[in-house]
Amino acid sequence: MPISRVLSVNRGEIAARVVRAAHALGIETVQAVSMADRESRAAQLADRTVVIGPAASRLSYLDANLLVHTALQTGCDALHPGYGFLSEREHLARLCDEHGIIFIGPAAETIAALGDKLKAKAIARAAGVPLVPGTERIATVNDAVKAGEELGYPVLIKASAGGGGRGMFIARGPDDIVASFDKASNEAMEAFGDGTMYMERYVENARHVEVQVFGDGSGKVLHFGERDCSIQRRYQKVFEEAPCAAMPPALRRQLHESAVNLVASLKYRNAGTVEFLYDIDRQAIYFIEVNARIQVEHPVSEQVTGYDLVQLQFQIAGGEPLRWTQDQIPVTRHAIECRLNAEDPYRNFKPSPGRITRWVPPQGAGIRLDSHCYADYLVPPFYDSMIGKLIVTAASREECVRRLQVALEKFVVEGLTTNLPLLKFIATHPDFAANQLNTRWLEQILLPAFEATQE
Amino acid sequence: MASSEKRKVTAEDIENLIEIFKQSSWDEMHLEADGLEIFLSNDPTATTPRTPAAAVPSAAMTNSAVANVVVPAAASVAASSTTLSHAAGGAGAPIPDGQVAIRAPNLGTFYRAPKPGAPTYIEVGQQIEVTTEVCLIEVMKLFTPVQSGLRGIVREIRARDGQMVEFDAVLIIIEPN
């Protein structure tokens, strides 16, 4: 049944993106906002705005009951969770199901299965997807030390329920494990309510690659190519691009097949991303996790394939099948996205919320900006610091990099501090142009060089 | 005098203070200004160090707007409910001089009576006390009674029975006495 009215329950740029995609399909929109987001772009665009709670997200965007109550009371037949907040909480998906609201995302059981990292690995293994050598659950420091010997150092120790780097550390020897294991487990317990840890071999020279997939719930799955998101700081992506130009075609085929097989085994529904570690030295890929939502970096895949993935989310959720074949989704261009944040790259990335007094984004062929900001917009201090995503597209990576450099140079934001100087520095760095980098490049090479420009 | 227009302390101001407090390493925050007193503590059993004469016990605040904002954030607030609960400015018809609004402590469905067919909690013209229950707000079958938070005469009931009210919406207009 096609969706007629959707409740958008996220904020920032993705809420605006969701509202616009809905309108493009003739779907009415209700935007749920906190007190701090009443003046937001999504609130201005939506057909109706409802203040669901105070600024604190725990009492607004993170309260599933409030969201579903609002959906029911405003006559919505669907709910779009965006990314972050409750987008990957089984509870919200289930609550929607129970009240006849279409949750625009995977089935609740799928979210639950993939949300548990160890279960997700078991699913991947069963689907024949390569995994990085690692362990099952580890209960104690002693077990961790023993496992470290078997795997060979360095090892990565992670929280089973984790994400975003919390409860995670690298151990280069048994001493590191003894020093950090209990602390990380406690951190995981506090952040996720689950202190379960596991361990895997740490691949030092790696890229982060991920495959954009879509399923229609029948077992049919299509992919929309891969993204290279190797430029990260503290496990937060800063630049993302499509395709992964550094990957040879044979390995890319294996990557796509692995991703599709994994989610097809779950009869996956809606948008998802299968993340892999690309071991540059061994020329191998290892499954990391599935993100059961639309991701921040989805626009680069849209740019290189020509599909609108958020509109596709609405269509699939409304019961339409995937009516294409894989060869109708060729990747013909190159796209790079960078995340503009209200943070000070010279002061340890301290968030810098405030009022934007001047906002002049670059324009032109192959330049796209996904943002909720405008001149006189107040970036509230309560949430994520991302204020926009600049996406450039061109026929080749080389041309794309050049276009990105110009676009960043022309981007004017005044009134608050942004990471624009860092983005420019990355875009003009020779390693970036040569595509000679890995997941540690930003922290180990680029940032020290960037900081040196200050002295 | 309980004039909200002059005070200009909004629910948002309070939220901002709470946010600052949460991100700090402080154990307590105690602020007094203009007859307004705010006490934030990480100790759930803590009470105001010095309760102003006009203040109501913190237990009586449980269902008022500000208390609902604060309690789940692991901080406790005790303050003059007259000032805090009704100070926020907002959209809609203006509030007549000398009168104050009781606002929705959370989004939900507004009910004037404890159950269908039962007598309403309050009627226009009625004298109410600080702890008088004035309405019910329901979120997904969870019903929460809302207390007045101040003494006065009911002048207007703005929210409609059985309709959804947004967070901080004006529910009822009271003339304090």
C-alpha cells in the first residue's frame, strides 16, 4: 500500500532530505521536532510540524512512545527514522508494527539480528562472507590475553553491542589488554547496557569500504556500488567517496557478491550498508557489520548511479518490488562527499554551535549540498555538530578532486567556527590526490601536518 | 508578582542550564536570580539547600512541566513552580495580563476527565490549589495527571478534550491569587 503521509522523526540535514524526498513522491509530511528545532529547515519544509519535547534528545528524538503517538495522532501511515537516534532500534520498528505504522527500514527482527555484532558475524559466516580472524565472546582479561596470543598482535578488542568506537581499543601486547579490558567493558556497559567483548586481528593497513544494498523483502537484493570511507577521525567518517577507486575489479566483484549474499539470506527489506575492511597488504576483504538504515554518506552512491535512495526507501516501504536488474545500476561516475561540522579543528575538534551569520555554499555543475543550514540559522548545542555535506561529482576521480578543491575554496560560512580549513587541507593534500591512504592516514599523517600549519 | 512577561525565563533557558550542568563535572548547581531559584544535583535524594517561602515541595512538582523535563536527566529541580512552569513564552493567542498558562509537560493526548463519562477535573471559574489535578495527558496508553503548580482561578481551558497537544502547548489559563 503506497504511503500517503509520513512522520519524519529525525533532525538536521537528513530530516530535510526525507521531507523533500516524500514531497517529490506526493507524500504528505509531518516533521517531529524538539523545542530547539522549531526553526529548522525540515520544520519549514514539512506540511506540518509537531513539537514532541524539549531540546534534550532523550525526551524528544529518543522517545519511541512519543514518536509513535505523534504518528497515530497526526494520521501518518509511515515513519521515517533517518540515521542515528532510534533508526536502528528494534523497539521502534516493533512499536510501529504493533500500531499499524509502516517503519521505513528493515523488519524489526532483522534490526535485532544485525544489531548484535556477534550474531551478525554468524549470519555473515553462514552466507559465505569472509570475516577477519577473531574470537567469540570473551569474558575475562585472562581469556583475552590467551586469545591475543592465538590471533597474533596487534588485536582489536570491541564491544559486542558497540559502535562509534566506544568500548573499543587496540592492544599491541598482553600488557595493553590487562590495562584496558575492564575499562572498555565498563564503558560498553554504560553506553549500550551490555559489557560483552570480543576480539579480532587488527589489520593495520586497511581501507574502510562498504556496499550500499537494497532489498524488497522478498529475497531480491540489488547493490548500488561501494563507497570508500577510509578518511576517518576516531572512527567518524570525514570524507566518503564512490567508487573505491583503489580496489581491483575482481576484488570489487567479490565485495558486491558478499554484501548481496549476506543481506539476501535475511530477505532484507529497504536500505542497508554492508561494511568491510579492505586489507591492502593481503588484498582481502573482511566483513565488519551491517548498518540497517540509510547512511549519512548515501549521496555519493546516488551521484554515481543516478538513483534517489531515499525515494526508493519510500517506494519499497510502500510495497513496491525492486523492478530493476543489477545491470541497470551501472556505476559510471565518481563522487566525493565531505562533512562540514561546526567544530574547531585547531582546538581538538571542540563543538562550536552558534548562529550562522553568512552562508554561501558553492554552486555549479556536479556540486550538491545536503544541508539544513541557512544564514541566520542557530546551530543548537544539543546535537551532532554536522551542518552539511558537500558532494561533488565528475567523470573521473581526478576531475572530482579538482572540483572539490574549488568548491571548498568557494564555500563561505561565517558566525561560527567550522572544520572547513581541515576539509580544504585534506582535499589539497598530495596523498589524497594520489589516493594513497588508509584508515589511519587522517590521524597519523594528515592531522599532524595540518596542526603544523598553525605554528 | 508572578508576571511571566517581565521575568523572561523560558523553559529553554532552564533546559540550557540543565544541559550545561550535565556536561560539567559539577555535583550541584544552585542559582538564584530575580526570585527564581534553581537547584540541580546528581544526587537523586538531594533537596534544595534553602527553600524560598513561595516554593512548593519538590514532590508536588513531579507532574509539572519543568520537573518532567528534568527528572529523567538524573537531576532534580526544586524551584518556585509559579515562575518556572508558566514562564515560557510561545505561540497562540496571547495570555491576558495578570494571568498565566499551564503548559503541557510533554506531548500527548489531552483529557479533561480521569476517564470517559467521569466529571471533569476542573471547570472555568473554579478556584484551584497548587496540587489540584487539572487534566490528564496520555502517551501510548500511559496516562499522567498534571497538577496545577499554582493557586488561582481557572479562566480558560485552551486545549481540546481528546486532542493531541504538543510539548509546552498552553493548556489552561489561570488567574493566580
